[in-house]
Amino acid sequence: MTDVSHHKRIALLGAPVEVGASQRGTLMGPAAMRTAGLGPLLEELGFEVEDHGDLMPPSVPLSIDTPPENAKHYRVIQSWIQALSARAYTLAKSGALPIFVGGDHSLSMGSVNGVARHWHEQGRELFVLWLDAHADYNTPHTTITGNMHGMSAAFLCGEAGLDGLLGAEPRASIKPDNLDLFGIRSIDKLEKELVHARKVAIADMRQIDEFGVGVLIRRVIERVKARNGVLHVSFDVDFLDPAAAPGVGTMVPGGATYREAHLIMELLHDSGLMCSLDVVELNPFLDERGRTARVMVELVGSLFGQQITDRPMPSNAIIPPG
């Protein structure tokens, strides 16, 4: 069993891509997370942190495929995804635990693909926990907006429509039943039909309200453990309620509370299953004096073992009740 405590090295990689979303500003996300103290906090928790800076992809992708219709900024995102997949594979293979700091959620098409390629070579199944207000299970055929950050989960599960995206990079898809959509409260009609057809596990906010995050996240953990799998956590800022995290471009009311999110992080840490992490969609342009960046750093701290008794009061953050 892979235990996060065995990873004493963490590799931070910024991925300042923003064209996958409709609202610009996520390119500032990696800098905001660093400014909010992500690296020093992880070092305080006993990890050796290797900050690899921000990825700068080649300006022209190597692929010569035909861009699909209804996939905005395809060529730009393609160059990001190819570069990210290659770096993610190298970082995972190095034995460090990679944290990919974005940037919009389109980056996960590269980060998760590269990590999955490594674990498949090790004979281990990769599971993905998608903490997000949105399912991100659109394809170019189902999308309403054409924004590629809404296609990430579908691409990772091998759905058709973006088949040339990786170019010469190997595609390491996961099975749809290895994906858990958690915190969902916004999903398009055709997207919903596709998710149900693929039998993707969903814990929407109705279920979270009814059963609580503890019960539902333990179900995810037990499923991964039962199959001797490893877990990638893809954490979108809009998983949180906007009252706790306003710095996001795709704001959806009714999200997870500050305390619910910390409990999820603590339980995931205790499980010892996490092998890699995305933190995406932080938009400092829309934030309030860095508040969302600080909340996200605190949550990452919980994911890596920070206890309630270790945590100072959130600096200048106004945390709503509940």
C-alpha cells in the first residue's frame, strides 16, 4: 500500500494556463499560492519541497491533427497538455509527490495522464477524486460553451473527441469507474446523460447534505483500498462555497463549507492513498485580498497532515458559520 507519509519529497509545478476557462485570471494562481505560503507550510510539516517553478510549454505543438469543432483554444491547450503530461510522468517517476498548481482545470488532462502512465507501469490502478462544482465530463460533441476546462474528466476517462490532443505522448486513460465526482452541483443535460451511461460515481451536494462528507469520502477511500489503488486528488476552488472562497471564475452557490473541506482533507491524509494533487481554478483577480489563496493553502496543509491544534487562526479570512 502506498502511503503519503512515505513521500518525503514534494514536487511543486505551476501550470499557469487560463484559456481553458471563459474568465481570464487563473494564470496568476500559482504565484498566489506561493505568496500565500504553500512551500514554507509543507516544509514546516516535514517535507522536502522542490519548487520547479512554472511550466512554460512550447509555443507550437508537435501534433498535426485537425482541431475539433467546439473546443476553444485547442492548439494552445494542446501544447500545455503535451508538456504537462511529460513533466507529470517524470515527476511521478522520480519518487516525489507532485502538486500541480494552476491554472484552469484543463491542466488535469496533462497532469493526470502523466501520473496515470507512471502508475500503470507500476501495475497499480490510479483513481481520481474530482472535488468540483462541475462534472467536467463534456466532450466537443456535448459541450455548450466549448471551454475545454469542462472536458477534462471525460478526456481522462478515454472519451472520444480529443483523440489527437496528446500527440506523441502516450495516452493513459483511467476507467470511468475509477473516477469519483464529489461536490457536484452544476451539470449540463448531455453531460449528465454521458456520466450516467458510463456509471461514473457521483456524490452531489444533495448526498453530502444527507449523509455528510465523512461517510461519503470514506466510501471513496475504501473502494481505492479494496483494489490496492492509488489516488490522485483534483481540487477545484469552486468545490467550496463562494462565501469561503470567492476567488474563482465559475462561482456556484451551495458548495462545501470550510469545515467540510478540512474534514475531507484530513480523512484523505489519514488514508495514506494520495499520490498526486491538482489545485486548480484559483483566480486572484476575483479574490478578496488573497483570502481564497490562503484558504486553499490551509486545506493543502490539512491534506499533508496539519492538525487542527497546529493551525493558526486563518489570517484575515472571514469564515462563514457552518
